[in-house]
Amino acid sequence: MLDVISDQQRKIHPHKFTLWVAIGSILMMFAGLTSAYIVKRSQANWLMIEIPLVFWYSTFTILLSSVTVQLSLKAIKQRNMVMYRRWMLITAVLGVLFLVLQIIGFYQFGENDIRLVGAGSNASYSFLLAISGMHGLHVLGGVIALVVIAIRAVSISKRNYSSLPLEVAATYWHFVDLLWIYLFIFFNWMK
């Protein structure tokens, strides 16, 4: 009997395994995109990009959201549903705020007459948009998951203490957070 329990404890849940496979795939994609950026920046017409200040605010926001999602996970594991709901709502709001700040940042490029695509654009600007846009799509997926979990947390009256959905979402959220930190440093110092 103890052997069966210890075998079950050593196995990774299929949802977690699938998440790690997806994270590996996403990492390879971003490694390819940032490698292409490095190769292309040696072109004669490459322009340096000044990142708007709002991206610093969005970086702080996503870092803070990683803290709150971790506090939410801790609360559900302690079966403190009040704090779990509170931290989940805060995390979902911070996730949405991150996306809004990113959109504002890209609008600021336009206000500074920087064309990211089309006539008057430059490959450096288009790369910035493509790489950040791909990250934004992955963040959007994470935000949707966080919002769904937050809605379920506040609307379900029965006691459901399964932390698995939040564990998967939190792992993914920490991943997109770290990925953004990498991209933020990459764009600010890889000129």
C-alpha cells in the first residue's frame, strides 16, 4: 500500500506535464525570435529603440501580480477562502492592468511617430512588435485563466479546496512574468 502511495506522489499530474511541455515550446519560440533580432540588428538600417517609461510600470505590475498569485496559492492550500478570493481578484486585476499598460506603451510609440508596421516602419520596430505581441498573446491566455479562476473563486458557494487549477495557472503566470523580465532587459540593453 505504501509503495502505491509513494508511486502516485512521484508522478506529475498530466495537466502539469502538459504545461511544462508548452513552456518548453514557448521558450524555444522566444529563443528563436530573440536570436533573429540579434542577427538582424547588424543591418545598416537598424534603428535603436527607446522604450517608453510605461513599460517600467507594466514590469512592476506583472512582478507584483506574481507575488499576489503566490499569496493566493498559499491561501487556498491553507483553506483560507477569504484570502484566496481576495488575492485572486487582485491578481486578475493586475494581469489586466499589465495588458492595458502594454497597449498604452505601444500607443506611445505611435505618438512619437514610430511606425511599428507598414510604410515608414523599420525592421527593428517590427521585431519589437512581433516579439512583444507574441508575449502579449501568451499573457492574455494567462489573464483569461486568472479571471476564470477568480470568478469561480468568488461565485462558487461550495467549498472546493483543489489547488490544482491555481497551481497550473500560477506556474504559467510566473513563466510569462519571467519571460517579460527577460524581454524587458533584452529590449532595454540589447541595442
